[in-house]
Amino acid sequence: MKVLVFATNNPHKAREVEQMLGGKYHIKTLKDIGCMEDIEETEDTLEGNALLKARYVKEHYGFDCFSEDTGLEVEALAGAPGVHTARYAGASRDPQANNNLLLHNLENKASRRAQFRTIIALVKDGKETLLEGICTGQIATAPHGTGGFGYDPIFIPDGYTETFAELGEGIKNQISHRARAISALLVHLHA
């Protein structure tokens, strides 16, 4: 089985990606390669942050790898939280606080349209490639479901009446922004 280094310390994301790759690749995380430092996301775009992390791993550890950055972009909030999705309610990255703040900020908004957008930066064989996956939907009025992580309890993808947290990993891993970006990554790796 081929090995891919994924520049993340998030075990949920790593597991999700490995499942999406359907057994074609074994995913190694930053911890797996001995990278214990926190690679700060200092760029002001998803693309910039994804490239920053992938380049860091290549420059400091020598591995070809991929990284991703994902943002929840809410129409009524001019694209916020966007690049600040994980830290929307503060540096602690507390998912419940993020969800609560987002719901609070949407209380008097007519539109609840939103999209998750994932950018994958692949640094492989001396080349850099950016790939994108988008999942459109809307923000629920309250959290529902116990599955998933992050904003999953409040994001309802188009074509469904349940949140990602209610739909479960099987469906989410077929239709999500990350699934679409990983699908583009697989196509690119096999091109």
C-alpha cells in the first residue's frame, strides 16, 4: 500500500481521508513523521495556508505530502468565518463555541446559505498542485446529531434535510467538500 503524508494533527481528518481513499493509500500524519511543532496558519487564504503547511513538511522533513485547509463560508456573513473557521470563537478552537457564535451571528439573517470549501495543496516530485472541493448547503437553526466534528451538527448539505452530524460518516464521506477535494487528489495522483 502506498503511503501519503498528510500535514495534519487532526485524527478525525486523517481517518476520514484514509476512508475516502478506499484503501489505496496509508495516511501518515505529522505525528507519524515526528513533526511535533504546530505549523501556524498565518496566510489570509485557504490556498495560502494549505501551501504553507505542505511546503513546511517538505522543507523540514523531506517528505512529499499534501495538506488541506477548509473554510466554512456563510453568505450572510460576507464569507465568514472563511479562513478563520477553526478559530472563529477564539484561539482555543472549541467546536461548540464556534457553532454557538455562528448561530448567534445568523439570528437575524434571512439567508442561511453556506458552503464548505476545501483546498488541498500537494507537494510531490518538486511540483505544487492546488485542488478544490466544495459542498453547498445551509446552516441549521440549532445543532442536530452526534456524529462528525466541527460544524457538522449545524451544516445541512444541499439535497438533504439532515446535518452532516446526523447523516453519518458513510454519506458525509461521499458528498462532503473534503470528499470532493480528495477525489480530485486521487484523479491527479493517477493522471
